[in-house]
Amino acid sequence: MKFLKKLLKWLVILIGLLVIGLYLTDTDYLIKAVRTIYLKGYTTAFLEDYKSFDNRVIENGTPQPWPNHKNYNSATETKRLDSINTANGTIAYVIIKQDSIWFENYYDEFNENSQTNSFSMAKSYVSGLMGKAIMEGHIKSLDQPVSDFIPEFSEGLAAKMVVGHLSSMASGTTWDERYYSPFSIVTRAYFDDDLEKVMLGLKVSEEPGQRFKYSSGDTQMLAMVIERATGKKLYDYLSESFWKPLGSVNPTLWQVDSEDHDLVKAYCCIASNAKDFARFGKLYKDHGKWNGQQILDSTFVANSLKPVYEGGDVYGYGWWLKSIGTKDFFMMRGHLGQYVIVEPNDNIIIVRLGHSKGNNKKVGQFTQDISLYIEEAYNMLNITL
């Protein structure tokens, strides 16, 4: 018994010293990481982790439910699709044809209204909000210097960074996109309670505007630009600019770094459902119009869906671009295989949400599952790719 008391005493001392060490080395964000992710058996963020963070409500307006197609749910998943859905933990798979729900299914006790983390699909919304801010005159153009809004980036290479570089991910900053390292800046950003401080510590190591380099930090910095340009919190700006006008059926949540600092995790973390996420794909498919109203400038939308840099033919302004066969797709993409995939000529939107995208954990590149979700949707639709 004496031995156990002594062991417990030294264990408490050791834990105390560890906690003190984390604060002294400015890595105390790891305490939240351990509590919210690692102790729950995960090695990275997960679909419902938003429940462990501070969130702000994105209000919706008058709901505009998607109509059902005349052939609604007349098809079933192919064997190949059923196999990957099981293997990768799909929770929602929806096919929208001609702006009507052609097929939908939900899995693992999730349903059409279940809220789950968007992860990096949020980046497309932030880019759209940049376009809205330009449209409304809050930001002059894609070429306005970032330093006009964030003066900490007004010297050296940083002075060459413009707003468009952030949306096209060509800032040249030192941001390191490593999701599975507890010591990477992307992990710090996810758990730190002062996200602005993290962002202002970034350095610009390459000349901006030279090449695409996938960087969640670019989107986070863009959010700070938009908030300072508009004088509005990004969650409120999303609600008034898109969530309400697009007739979202449900209000949603956007994670913030903390109650005190109230800065959204702009590169991720909108908690919503498949059919409300799909609305943003429809807006871009329809050149920025919704019910006859020009919500977003059509020229901005068109430019967003083209490659910005030579050799970087996978990314425009906030949207991923991919060709399969004769079809050209643009899409929103998230960390664990969250997708809104659009083929405008066929008037088709494919939404997939789930726990995993398979064994490939690399970022900034297309994974095999994307092609499979597209191919099997087209097989179900009996349309040739």
C-alpha cells in the first residue's frame, strides 16, 4: 500500500511537471488535443469532434428543401460503391440530378439532418465570401495587398502577398500541412485558443504567387482579411451572404478558437449535412445565381473554376478541379473524404460524407476514392464518363 501511495504521488508530480513544461514551451494546446482527440482513440480530427469545441451558430432563413426527382431512389448502390462505403465508413451519399434529389442514403445511424464536420470543404465557402466582399466593395480586387488588412505582413516578401494568393494557396508562407503530427502548426491551429496569434507568427519564405502549395493557413489568413474588410464576424457574413439566401434547411455551426477570441477556424469545421452542403455547389454550377438572383459575381465564379497557376491544374480559387474521361468536375473537399462534386454540363452534384478516404493520408492531391465515387454515381445514372 505504501508503494502504491508513493507511486501515485510521483505520478501526480510527473503529470504536473509535464503540464508546466507544456505551458513554458507554448505547447499547452496539446492538453486540449489529448482530451478531445487522442484519449478518445483518434489520431486526428473526427466527424463529430465539433461537440468538444466552442461553436457559433450560422442562422438559416426560409428553408427551400430540394425537390425529389421523378426517379427518386429508383436505383441502389452498385456492389463497388457499397464496398467502399463500408470500408471507408460513409455516412451520407447523395446524387442530385437536374437540381432534384435522384438518390440519397445515410449510414451508421446518421440521417439527412445530421451535423458532421466539413473539414476543408469550408475553404470553398471562405473563398466565396472573399468574392462576395469584392462584389460589395469591401475588398478592391484579388490584387489588393494583404498588408492593407494585416499590417504585420507589410515587409519583405510578405509585402508582395495579395488577397488572391490566399484563395489560390500561393502565399509562400512557412505553413506546414501535417495533420498527424501533434507538433505541426496545423495541429496547433486546430487546438490553440488564440488562432490569430498563431497566424501572425507565420513567415513568408517564398515569393508569393509563384506556385500552388496546399495550405490551410492561407484560408485562415483570408478569413482574417475578410473580417477586417467587412467589419463582420465570418459566421455572420456566411449566414447573410449564403446560408440564408440559398435556402438551407438547417442552421449550422462553425467552430471558433475560443469564447474569448471568437475567430472561426476558417480552413475547416462547419458542421452541417449533405444536402445543405450541396447548395454551394449548385450556386457555382449556376454561375452565382440562385432563384434568378445574382448572389455572387458570375465572372468571379468562372475564374474560381479555372486553374490559377501553370502546372497547378488541380486548384482554382477555393475549388478543386478534376477531369475524368470527357467530364470536367469541380469540387469541395474535406480531410476525411467530405466531397461536393459538380459536373455542370450534366447538371449533376454528388455528395459524399464519411469517416475516412482510405489508406492515402496525403494532402494536396486527389485520392483514389474520389474517382470511384464519381464512376459509381455515373454507373447508377447509366451515363457514360
